[in-house]
Amino acid sequence: MDTAHQNHAGSVAHGCTGKGNDQVRFDVAIKTLDPDLSIIAPAREWGMTREQEIDYAAEHGIKIDVTKKSPYSTDENIWGRSIECGALEDPWAEPPLDAYAWTVNPADAPDEPEYVEIDFERGVPVGLDGEPMAGADLIKQLNELAGRHGVGRIDHIENRVVGIKSREIYEAPAAVLLHAAHAALEGMTMTRPGLRFKQLVSTHYADMIYDGLWFSKFHQDLAAYVLSSQMVVSGSVKMRLFKGQAVKAGVRSQFSLYNRALATYDKGDLFDHKAAIGFIALHGLPTRTQARVLRSALPEETVHPRLNPPEIKPK
């Protein structure tokens, strides 16, 4: 939008069709930032088929990495690669091997696991194996590392904003690895209610971005919460990469809520076991009270129906 204003443009053009999600994101974002600009989308307005688009590109000398034999629609950036169309439109068919470019087949991945230690500060990955690293470099390195172990392949039925179900293949080695590591660190440093609420916020946040509402006030509100929740998500996570899987191997943090003296069942246990009796009595007080009321007002079989299952007679 800044570029459009700098060039005194009255319109913004994009190449989305009328069936995808990107058109929603482009159009909503453009109209939010400048409602006066018009939008030109030839592929959407002309309604061309995939084959017609390929022919048009060839006729006008437009170089594209798509052929009628391999008609995949591919979007790619540093964070991931998405693939659709062609043979992938049959959800019963296994994805062809030529659909993948960033990840090796897990069956052909190394027969020995590889470990990587990821450092986080306030929820943001900042280093690998103890070496500080900028975000873009870190993601590129993890894409290569995880990709050669077959990590990051996703075969997904997508529910598009426009109401269509679409079969999509994704390659996101670094993203899958980082999400798994980040979740492990959150599990160590956040409380139970904090984790549960963060999961709810994450779902709304993902939907908001997916639906093209990045520039909404709602995004600002959610972003403020997320930043606050990540204040304690600092530390290191050791991940094990092997045959398509990225699995947590160890977690440590200066904000860890794990206390071995409280968790252990061995010598040195500092947990007050007798305190559990009073806690359970209070915790179960509402259900005990309700059970007494129901028992005095209703037949026993309706109070605890699972104790008195209905008789099943054979036909």
C-alpha cells in the first residue's frame, strides 16, 4: 500500500482466482488501509481454467514453473511451501513424490537421529545450539536441517474462507519444528489455566490471520495478550529429528514451574501428601452437595443411570 501511494496508483492488482483465500486477505487488507483504491484481479475476473492460464502465459512470454503435466499451484516463502491442484485434487490419492521439494521422503531420511537445541527469549527463537542467530537465518537453517530428516510434510483438507474444502499439501520443516519446541517450552513455564486460555487465543489468532483480518483492532487486542503471555517463555528446548518426526528430548528454563522436589516420588519429596485430603474435600464439595439433593428428589436410577443400564432384549 505504501508503494501504491508513492506511485500515485489508483488501483492495486493481484493474481488470485475467485476460489482461494489469498484474494480475501488482499482485498480486505487493501480496503482497510485505503478504501478508495480499486482492485484488479484478472484471473478472478476472466474466470480462466488452469490450462487456459498456462496457455495464456506461454502465448505472452510469461515464464512460470508450471506445466500441464505438472500443474501444481505452489506458493512459497521462507516459512513454508503450499501445493495444490493436479493429482492432489483427488483426496484418495497419495501425494506424488514430485510434489515435494523441501523435504526428503521420511523412509529415505537418515537412519540415525539428529538433535538440535533451540533457544527462546519471550517466545521468540533466537539461537541454535547455543549460537545466537537472527530470525531469517535461523528459519533457513532449520528448514534445511528438518527437511533432510523428512520433518514438515502436511497433507491437509482445508476449509477455505469462501466455503470450499480444498486438499492442500504443505512443506514447513522449520515451522513444524519450532511450533513443537515452543509448545514444549510453554508447557514448562506457563500455568494450567494460562496454557488453556493461550490455546483458545491461538485458535482465534490463527483464524483472524487466515481470514485476512490482520489490520483489525481485534488483532491488536490479541497481539497484546500474546506478547504478555510470552514474557516467561524463555529457555532452551532440545529436539530429536528422526524419520519425519520432531520430538522433544529436553527442556530447561529459568522460569520453569517444574520443581523436582515436589514432583519426585523418591527420597527428598517435599510435597505435603496430607494436604491433598483437604483439597479433595473442597474440590468435590459441589458434586457431593448436588448428589445428596438429587438422591432425595429423584429415583436412584436417574441419579446414577450408568449404574443401572437399561435391559437390552435380543430381537
